[in-house]
Amino acid sequence: MNNWRISLKSIPNPTYMIKLKSKLPLVGDTIFSEMSTLAHHLNAINLGQGFPDYQPDSDLLNAVCQAIQQGPNQYAPMTGVPALRQAIRDKVIAHQGHPYDADTDITVTSGATEALTSSILALVHAGDEVILIDPSYDLYAPVVTLAGGTSVRVAMNPPTQDKPRFSLDWNAIAHAVTSRTRLLILNFPHNPSGLTLREEDLDALEQIAARHDFLIMSDEAYEHIVFDGNSHLSPTSRPALAARCILVSSFAKTFHATAWKIGYCCAPGPISQEIRKVHQFAVYSVNTPIQAGIAAYLKQTQAIQGLSAFYQRKRDRLVQGLNASRLRPLHSEGTFFLLVDTSALGEGLEKELAIRLAQEAGVATIPVSAFYEDPASPRANHQLLRLCFAKQDATLDTAIERLVNV
């Protein structure tokens, strides 16, 4: 009767039967997770990770709650709720000027993160090269690796005493383009530097693109946060660039709701078709009532128009406060980030200084070196830290008080 029973002792430990080979052997926890964890343990003010400590607009919350109460609460169409895709089309026309087709060119995604990931996986093939401009957001390179591509890093010109801002080196970018270049990734307004594009940048990009056959991915998550009376300038404002461009953006950053993870990508139909092939198997569709709520909110609000002024006040508050400290603020043209020069605090790796500030001042920041291929390299360490000012005024004031005493 019991002959069929197998003793558990006779089964080898399964941990010894499986040999894992990591696709991302060099990737661990991100610097954002690391510094946020440190901030939590130290009870430090978290000016590191880019998320607000205040609620979204009550009208938006009500619109989403109403959508939950009234429905729909089932799967959205794979490409996104039609009303939201139409609202995105109208928004892009108003701000970037390019007339995307809401049905064929626009896909709602699980945040900008999924839009970027699905796009890279769909468009980059084994052996392809992808140009990244350092300092670059840490998502890009690992996904290029997963796609079988190779990241080609081109560094911006770092700030100097005479020119205290990052700047693009278009000659270096042009020299990095080869017959294997599949994709150039841009991120403006730029995280972490706050740099924005100018017309001369698009002129240079057009000249390079006219000589080569590659795609452009434009990560524009901070498109509505541009300061000093300036406007965001997108590659899609140039028809020749829009024809080969994937525009990626996020409502999470725009509406102070990072947990909602609602983003989108816009691209010409044939490109979007390939991105959707990956998107449908990565997440299939995105949270339906939040899509519906955002679509309704966009019809009734002018919140986007006031976003730059809202964040400029916070930027100026932080800058003014830090002027009394040993940290030297650099000018931020956009995003909700501010770089500070820490030279007065002594030499050393930026990460070491970020940990020191968290421990001694109780303020968590992000080392800019984390946005480079080798964070420990001298080429990645310019004695700069990134501070997020998407915080309540009281939070900023307390952080300033602590940093002034460092």
C-alpha cells in the first residue's frame, strides 16, 4: 500500500539543482532605494528620491474616486482608455505642436518606467548600440542590456567655476554614432541636472539625424516643470525628428501622484505598433479608473499651466535658504531637482558625502555620480549632490535649517 510513497529525504535539496545566471549581474538595489532606506533608518528628511510629500489636487482625487464608484473597474483597452488617449493628443498638440493620432500613435503605460522599458525592448536588438548621455537616469542601461544591446556613454560637459552648469557636447554625440546605433536616449528637462533643451540643441540633433538612421527616445517626464518664463522644447516640435521619435511622459510627476504609475508614449504608428507588442505582454493594460479620472480632470482643470510657477517658488525657497550654507546651489532650469556643489565640505566620493549628510545633518540626498556608468570613477565625481524640492515648505525649511549647520 505504501510502496508508492517517496521519502522526502530521498529528494535532493532543490537549491543545489538550480544554477542561476543573472541577466543583470552588476545590478543591485538602486541608489534611490538605498538612500530612502537610509533616510528611514536615520529618521532623516528625504530630499533624495523624487516624490512629493503632499497630496494631489482634491479635484483629481474626486474624479478618480467618482470613476471607481461609477466604473469602469475592469480591464481597459490595451492601448489605454480612449478618452485619455484623446486628452493626451490634445495636450501634446497644445504644448509640443505635433498631431499624433490618438488611435494609432498613443499608448497609455504603467508609468514612464514601463513606457521606456517596453520601447527599448521592442526597438533594440542584439548587437545594437544605444547612446546614453551621462549623467543619465539609471533605468536606461540595464534595459538596453536586457534587450541585447550595448550602451554607449557620452558625458555632458560638467559644471566649472566659469560655467556652473552642465552642457551637451554635440560633437562627442556625433562621433559616438555608428552604423550600429539604433537609439539615442534624451531626457529633458534633465534629471538630475535640471538642464533644458534650446533651439540650437535641436539644430545640432537634426544635423546628426540627417546623416544617420537611428531612432530617438525623448524622456519628458518633467515637461511641465520649466522655470524663469521659459517653455519646454521637445524634439517632436521638429517634424523631421518627430518622425523617428518616441515621446515618453508621465502623469505621476505632473499631478503629484507617483504611486498611480500612469504614463504614456507617443510615436508614429509603425513604431507604436512594435512597442504595443511588448506592452501587451508586460502589463496588458493599465489601471482603468485612474485613467478615466485623469481624462475627466484634464477636461476641467488648468493645473498644468500653473505647475512651473508652483515649483519655481519651491526652487527659489530652497536656493535662498542654502545660500546661507556651505553648499553652493547650481541653477535649475526645470524638473523638481536642484544640484548643489559640496566642494566646501571637502573632497571624497559623492556617495560618501551623501551618506555623511544623512548621518550628520539628517538630510538624504542623491549623489550625481550614481547617474554615471562607474559611480566610483573620478569622471563621475564632481562633488555634486541632487536635492528634490517637491516637498512641503515646512519640510524644505527644516532641511535648510539642518544643512546650514553642516
